[in-house]
Amino acid sequence: MQAFEFHVRLAGPAAALLVASCGSMDSAPRNTFRDCADCPDMVVLPAGSFLMGTAEDQRLIDPRTDKPATNDGPQHLVTLATSFAIGKTEVTVQQFAAFINDTGYATVDRCMEFSKTNSFEIRKDISWGNTGFSQSPEHPVVCVSYYDAAAYAAWLSERTGKTYRLPTEAEWEYAARAGDSGPYFWGNETADACKHANVRSSGADAISARQASADRDAGFPCDDNFRHSSPVASFAPNAFGLYDVQGNAWEWVSDCNHKDYEGAPTDGSAWLEESGKECRFGIIRGGSFLNLTERSSVTVRAGRPRSGAATNMGFRVAMGGEATPDSGEIRGLPVTDGSNDDAGAALFADNCAACHIHSDDFEGLYGTSLQELMGTIRNGGNNVMSMPAFADRLSDEEIAKLADYLRRVNSWR
């Protein structure tokens, strides 16, 4: 991996490594740079080691399931042998527009948005340039797929002659933690979130009746005064000087989705699929303006189709090492507009940028029988893939048709 001039090795016992060696990063020198007028500001981070994930007895309760999250373990020591650079902020609308204007690149043609009462819609008239809510040039770009984000990074590489890419999942968590060992980079108090992150607060859209009910019952620990996304760097940075690593917009990383960290690399590299196997499902990190503080922690992770996009999903870039795989190619979940009069196909097109079972890679994750799939679609998936519950928006008849369609296209008979 490409190393930078600022290079600090951390040492010491694993249990004390994170706090003792990284805990005082406020006093560490920061090397920041920008390669061009339209390029993101980059921060060089030191090499080091940290404990990735959450110890089993410290897992946060997933507010969607009222159960501890399971996909952020087992906790394991990761060592990044060289320094690397990462975006000071999420990529902005203005920065992404420069890429589009220069290349004419066509992004994913539909985006999930959440203005429908207690629900969501996948719309072709919603895009990175028209999110349905007010955005300034300094807001994080959203409604971009993994492939769109990777294409932007490839453009930066071509323009600057340096290797821009998406961060690996380990790099992202190392950067987000900035030496902290708790669930939030500012400490352990959820009530302090609104000083540091644009998380879910009063007035935010609810994607289900269950979420709306939980909002009314539990309330919010604080109010950050943003119903939707906020301009980048509107909140306090972490100890590395990075903004919005928690909240504002989920951020794509370069890894493929795996159900937990069993077998994960320990050197900070991206965890991809075996050679020749397509990686159709990626990982997003950090939560968003729609997510409660617990779902915007430094350890929370969610699987998404790499071809999917949403008004609360963006990215930041990294530099050094190898380029992000699959850049610029929009692949992944097959999408249909239902023009073949197949009711199941139409339901899939309208609802399932979040139906993460349309792939052989995850066959059996939620079951393959008609009844198993109907139960999953009705009640929602676990936190491995974060599939929402559709009982509030689809009838039993529609759920049955959708489940039957998924079984047919995947040959789950």
C-alpha cells in the first residue's frame, strides 16, 4: 500500500493499544492536502492497530429488532501497516457535479426516498441532483450506488495521477474511531450526539409505522435541527479531524458484504469475494440523518446491493494502495419495470432496492421456501442485510406474489 510522509507506528498490548496509543490523537500532527480545486480535502492518517467491531457483551441494541446486533463481531485486532489518506468530509454535491460535468457519466437511474408517510418509494425522478429536499453544493452527494462512487474515485485517479479509491471497511472504522474504543467517537452518551453528528431527530421521515411509533414512544435524546442531510462539517470533527463519520449519510466502502467478521482480514485490506465470484452486495457504514444514534455508531454496518441508491447514502474517498474493484460498472440486482405484466416483477421493481435475497450469494439466508420468504418480506430481515418489513406497505397477496417471483428467478423450487 502506498505510504505517506506522515507515518506513525503504534505499539503495545492489544487491550491497551487503542486507548494508550491513539487516545491522544488531538495532539497528533495532521497532514492535509487537496490535489485539485474540485478534489476533496484529504487527511493523512498514521499506521496503527485497533480492535475492530464490538465485544459481545458491549453490543448495542438494534432499535429495529430490540435485540443486540450480530454482524459487528467477533471483535478482532486489525493492524494497518502503512499510513493512508481519507476524505476530510463526505464527497459533496459540488465535487460530484464536477465529475459528472467532465465525463457525462450516467448514475444509477432510480433512488430510494423516504417522504411517503411511514414508508419509502423507489423513484426514477429522484437522483443525486434532485433528492426531493433542499441541498446546497456543500451537502453530501447521495443517491449514488457503489459503482457510481467507484467511478468518481477512478475519475479522481485519472485526473490527478494518484490512486483514489473507496476506503476498506477496516480503514473506515479505524478512521471513524480516531482512537476511541466506544460506540461513538465522542464518548458513550447518546445525548451528546447532536454536537457531533446529524442523526435521527424530531420531524425526520419514518420508513415504517413501527419506526413512527417508536419515535413517539421513546423520543429523541437531542435535536440536531436537521430533518434531512446537513452541509458537510456542520458538526464537530473526531480526533483525526474527520467530519460526519457518524450520521448525515451512510458511506460506501470497498468490501463485499459478509454476515459477520468470522474470517475477516486482519491487515486492513478489503474483504472481497473469491476470485471469479461477483460481488453484488456491498457494505455501508456510519448511519445517516434517518437513523437513531445507536444505528449510527462506529461499529454499525449494513449490507446493500451495490447497484442500489438512497437519499441517505453517500461516500467518502481514500487514497493509496490499489484502485477500487469494479469501478464504473453498474451491475448487481437485476431491475425490471414490470413491463412484462408479471405482477411479482412489478412488485420487485417498486419495492425491492432493499430486497437483498435476489442473489445466489445469499440463497438460504432468509430461507427459500414460499412460507419462509413470505415471513421475511412481511417481518423484515435481520441486521445482516437490513431488509425492511413490508407488512405496512404490501398486502398478504402481494407478499405472496413477490415471494413467488423471487423463487422463480432464483430457481428456488
